[in-house]
Amino acid sequence: MEKIKSLLAKLPHPVRWLLTMVIGFILLILGLIMMVTPGPGLLFIFFGLSILALEIKWAQEVNKQGMQGLEMLMAKLKSIFKRNKSE
């Protein structure tokens, strides 16, 4: 993500904003389509929101909440697997 951010930082703001919006929303829409068709829908939604979060405040908040939820899920899964290993 840092590579994308540094690459976009070299562009003028209107171009950067437009490019971020187009790529982010395309990935988001593709992810939503892939939720009902075969494909990695959640992954595309996450990538789209991550790119949109570079420029949009609400996308930053949704991305942060998603990351917190993912961290909680991973902690729960780790505790379940540790419990099963010790049995």
C-alpha cells in the first residue's frame, strides 16, 4: 500500500483524486459483483476500500473497523486452534 501511496503522491491532486476514485470504486463494484458470482469478492472489496481510504474519510473509518474486526476474528481463531492443540 505504501508503494501505491508514494506513486500517487507524485501526481497533481486532481489527477490523484480522480485516479483513486476510479480504481477504488471499480474494485469495490467488482467485489460486490463477485459476492454473488465466483471470485474473491471480499478481497476486492477490501482492496477497493483501502485505495479509497487514501482520499476519503468514510472509507478510512470503514477500513479501520474492518481491520479491527479481522484482528478480533484472528485472535479468536488462534485461541480455538491453541485450545484444540492442547487437547
